[in-house]
Amino acid sequence: MKSVVDRRRSGVLLHPTSLPGGPIGTLGDEAFRFVDWLKAAGQGLWQMLPLVAVSEGGSPYNGLSAMAGNTLLLDAGRLAADGLVDADDRNPAATPRVDFAAAAARSDGLVRRAHEGFRAGRAPALRGEFEEYRGKHAYWLDDYALFRALRDAHGSPWTMWEPALRSRRPAALKKARAQHADAVERHAFGQFLFDRQWRALRRYANDAGVAIVGDIPIFVAHDSADVWAHPKLFSLDEEGEPTVVSGVPPDYFSETGQRWGNPLYRWDVMARNRFRWWTERFRRTLEWVDLARVDHFRGFEAYWEVPGHEETALNGAWKPGPGSRLFAAVAKELGPLPLIAEDLGVITPEVDALRESLGLPGMRVLQFAFGDDERNPHLPANYAANTVAYTGTHDNDTALGWYRCAAEGDRAGLRRLTDAPDRSVNWGMMEVVFQSPAALAVVPLQDVLGLGSEDRMNIPGTIEGNWGWRFRAGDLTPALAERLNKLTHATGRLHGEELT
């Protein structure tokens, strides 16, 4: 594997949906301004959540495809600059929180207008580029565009479609492609536009010395183009329903465990195909980002299998994952992989051994550091250099929110590490993480801004009210950038100082 910890760096965790502008963040001016602010603040990393197309709930971990980009982020101004839409076609006024329904309606209309303009002969220079894009990405794009067109026409989930479409009979697919040709091309064009705008933003970030850190969830949603297009790779019955699903076993937090419900992979089938689907998934993700966090890494060593008919995860069982075979197959095709292993939760020696054999850095979260165990891997004194350290992740409360609700023993434990006053304990926690031996340090933007629990991104195990947080235009001041820059410089992370 390719090492991502060759020098000390730091960065900020912010999903692009949380940028200001319209009902959802865009890949336009606000995104470029955020890169400028990161550069002024001395940051070398911009970490984000999965960039995939999302379903109605907005969760980037429940995408419509593992390989399609989130067209809700398209910027109207840049489409106008391309000549695809009118110059007065601008993003609407910003909403306090992300409005996914409004964003989806806006995106659908924007892509329709851009596609109509393209079909009418506007931006003729893009025609060859689009055709080249469709050919290059045919492995996933053909199925995704048809999936979206059929979902528009027949609703969701795909298991409710007529049997011929549900089971992908060749004659039915051929007829559908002809019947929905315009919609299929429109959805493919939307992906082309997303990639075009994303490439410009990533290039701008890289030129500013900022690397993009992405995210690869281990599992995919059942109602996704991936499962519909590749049913033999998943444990499904004849109706397309999962026979077994993902989850985690009972623990301190839940007596019945967590039933996530994602269909599970048929690793034996994938292995016989040399893990091609995974190779293409990694290839696609690394077209977007410079580094990638592999979510639920422990599932590659062993995963919790829950019978599909069970309502909880209580009666599941551990099953062996593909281990290093998968990563070796992908690396053979793509070369060294710049990955970070999300190894949070109850981690066994076998999981540690797999991560270490691959040379991947693990994750450490300061909020998890406190208790009676001096060997706690989340205590900064126990960090190895091959580590990415966080004050908290997108699944945690904010630093201030955590501190205000923490047990007194945990608060006392933190005070042994920092003498920051309660009102600015977020900066104290950031300083602890930045000072740590971990090569990479990342903090959520909410912690930089000093926000409370009402501004957290996600509460695991809940459905409503997540993924909607966004900051306001004007929050990222020069003074805030200067303060973060000074902390970065003082802790040896400015400009990626080499490890000794």
C-alpha cells in the first residue's frame, strides 16, 4: 500500500453539502473560497464524506450508487459559463440547513436544462468530451443511468419493478434503453457535468497544497444501481431481497446490536472474478480524491451476518471477510493504494494484524480517550505515527457538545491534557490532537467554529435530522484562519513537515 503518513499534516473535515449556497452546498464559488481559507489556515487536507449520489434521505452512506457522483452539488454559474444554461440561471438563496427535497428538485431541473441546451447544440466543444466520458465509464455508467431512468419511471425500490426489469432480462433492458433513451442520456450527462466540476475543484485544491480525503463505505444500499446491476455479487433471493444483511453484534451501547440492513457480498463469487467490482470502485473513488478512508475496515477481516428476516442484529454470527486478498487484487490492477483504515469500535488482534500487514494508518478519536485504561489506544500518549487523529468524526458530537455532556471523570481526564478554559475547550482539544505523534490530524469544521451539539452532522442509529448541518457565509474569517495557522505551525504540521 502507498503510505499517506510520510509527513505531518493537518486538515478539516467538512462535507461539500455543508458549504453555503442554495438549498445545499455547491461546487461553485463557495467551495473554491473554502479551499482559499484552508490554505490561509495552513491546512493540507480537506476530508469529506462519500461523494456519491444520494437517495431521498440524503445520507452519503446510503447512496444510489457507489460510483456515481452527487449531482445535487452542481453549480449553476459554472454551467452558465460553459454555455449550457442561461447566464441568469443562478443558485437560489441559501437555506439554514440542507433541504434535500429542494436540492433534488433544483438539481433535476438544472440537469434537464443543461441537457436540453446540449442537445440543442449549445457548448459544442463538450460533445466529444462527453462521448469519451461515456466510453471510459461504461462499466458503471450505463447501468446507473438506466437505473435512474427506470427509478424515475417506476419508483423505488427496484425490487418492486416488473419481473423482467427486476431480473434484468436482456430483451426488457434493450426495450427500456430505447424507451427511456433521453432520460438515460440525461442522467449520464449529469454525471459528466459532476465530474467536470469536481475535477476543476480538486485541481484547484491540489494546486493550493490541499489534498482531498474521501470515504469508501464498506457496504452499499440495497436500493442501488450496484445491487440491481450485479445481483450475483450479493446474497439475494429470487425476488432480489437480501437473504442476509449487515450489522454489528450486541455491545455496551445496544443489547440487540445494530441491524444496518445492507445486503452482504458473496465474497467467494467476487474472489473468482478477481474482485473486479471492488477494483472499479477504488478506481472511481481515486479519480475524485487523493486519499480514501475505508469505512468499517474491520469488516474486511470478519463481519457480522444477520439473517434477512431478523428484526434486530441479536441472532447474527461472525463470518470471515476477504482479508488481504481483496487489497492485493486491487493494488495489482491500480498500483499502491493511498488508504486510511477506519478501525474504530471493538477491534480484534486479527483486524490490527490485517491493517498492519497492509501498512495502513488507523484512526484515533480524542473523545474516546478517557476512562480507567492507560492502554486506551485513543489516549494521545499511545498514538503511533502511522495514525490519523481526530477530535471527533462526523458520527460524534462536536467537541463543545461532548464536553458539556461528558461525565466528570472524562472531563477531568481531558483537563489533564489541556488547561483550556471550558468556553474554548474545543481549541484545547484541537491542540492536543495537533500536538500528538499522529502524522495526520483532522478536526471537524464545527470544532474550529466552536459549535455545540445542535450543529453535529449525524447521530448514529437515528434516521431523521441528520446530514443537514451547514456553516454560514462569513463564518470563516481571516482571524480564524490565522489562529488555526499558528496552531498548525506550532505543532510542526505547516506545509507538511517531514517525519523524522
